[in-house]
Amino acid sequence: MSEALDKYLQAGKIAARLKDEAPKIVKVGVSLLEVCQRFEELTIELGARPAFPVNIGMNEVTAHYTSPSEDPAVIPEGSLVKVDVGAHIDGYIADTAMTFAFSSVHEALVITAQEALRNAIDAMRPGVKISEVGAVVEKTMAMLGHKPIRNLMGHRIERYKLHTGKSIPNVSGLGVGRIQEGEVYAVEPFSTLHDAAGVVRDASQAFIFRYNKEKRLKSPDATALLEYVRREHRFLPFASRWLRGDSPISSFNLAFTELLESKCVLPYRVLVEASGQPVAQAEHTVIVEKNGCRIIT
């Protein structure tokens, strides 16, 4: 077994453990911040590092929401909650997600996302057109009375690169290239209601960021903060609350604003379903092998 494969499998095993523990963590009345922190702490306890801040999305909030440090929100009765977690071992990433329906109204959406994920993975093998996988997802959801989010996709993964090269669409007519043996993908269908817009839009908020570039900055605090970000988070996304707790400076808000305005750091905007309808998500990381895919999460 190669070193890379071994580390992918280790990361996948830890991501799967996080999923196993999720029902104990994601409960009505629990704060979103507590959910995020508990998963991130558990990732470290199990021997990996978070590949990105835990994403937690309620109802129409679809992706890129992680709790800020003073987040007052709690999981309410009747909500549909998506949790997307990632673990890495030395940069080898496993990415997985699950959805919890705290109302029977939303259970069908969860089942649809899971079934679409299962069928998409079954369709993936060396030589298959990527567009064919998207068609499988869309057809599965239509048969179950739902609709995919067309502008969110699964993604190829490489070492220290969460999104690289090819994407796995959730609708037909998109996607370029073919699946190749040895590639690693995060496959993640998002399901919504049949009469929803079926697309996500950017919200104004951003709580997840990525390092972008070096630049001469005006303030010493911004310079120190950028150096910290470059050293600690150069390759993978990070949360603003991580910096607040760990950064070496006192005037955090001013320094971080300067990093954003200079584009040394770029935001991932929170993504919401454009018509305000609830969204479910299911996700596995897979390694493409000769006769199909190995699910590692």
C-alpha cells in the first residue's frame, strides 16, 4: 500500500468515526457553535486535523456556514440540519456530510440525497464521462420527486487541495472529462423541493476564509496576522473564530479587515437556496479503482 493511500484511508476512517458520533452531537437545543467545536475537537482527538471548518447549515442555508465565536444560534425543533466535516492526515483529505431531519416533513429530502449519492458512486468507474454521473444524480432526484442544486458540485481532491481540477455535477449537461483510476473525489448531491429554484446564491456573511497572497500591508498587526495565516493555514480553509482564539495580535478586527480589503485573504460567502427552500446533503469521499469506487468515509 502506498503512503498516500494509507493516509487517505486513515483520514477516511476518522471521518467515518465523526459520522458515527454525529447523532450524539447534533441535537435540538444544542448551539451551532458547540456542534462545530465538538466535531473539530474530536477530529484532533482521533489523530487527524480538520481539513476545513465544520460546515453546519440549517434549512435553506446550504454551504459555507460555520459558527462565529459568539454565535447565539441553536438547533430548533423541526429543522433540517446539514453537517459537513473533513479530516486530513498530512494533507490527505477525507470529506463527508450528513443531514438530520428533526421533522418528518423533511425526511424524504434526506432519503433522496442519500439515494442520489449511492447511485452516483455506483456509476463512477474508470472511463465514465463525468457528465453521466450528474445525469444519474438528477434522474434519481426527479424519480423521488425532488430537485438537485445545479450550481453546487462534488470535487476532485488532491493532497492539501480540497477542490482541484474536475468537478462532479449534480445535474445532466455539465461536467468535462472522464473518471480516471486513482483519482479521489468528494461526491455530494444536494436535494431540494421540486418547486424550489434549485440554485444557491451568495449571502452577505462569510465566516470561512482562505489564504490568497502576500502583500505589503500598512499596519504591523495586519502583517503579523497574515504571517500567522500563511504559516498555519496556507493550504486549507480556516474559520475566523480559529484566528480569534489563536492569533498573536490584539486588534484583530482591524487587522483582519485589512487582510480582506487587500485580498490577501478571500472569503467563502455563506450559500443559501435562492428561493428559501430547505436543502439536504449527503457526501462520501471515494477512491476510483479498476472496477469502481472505494468509499473511504
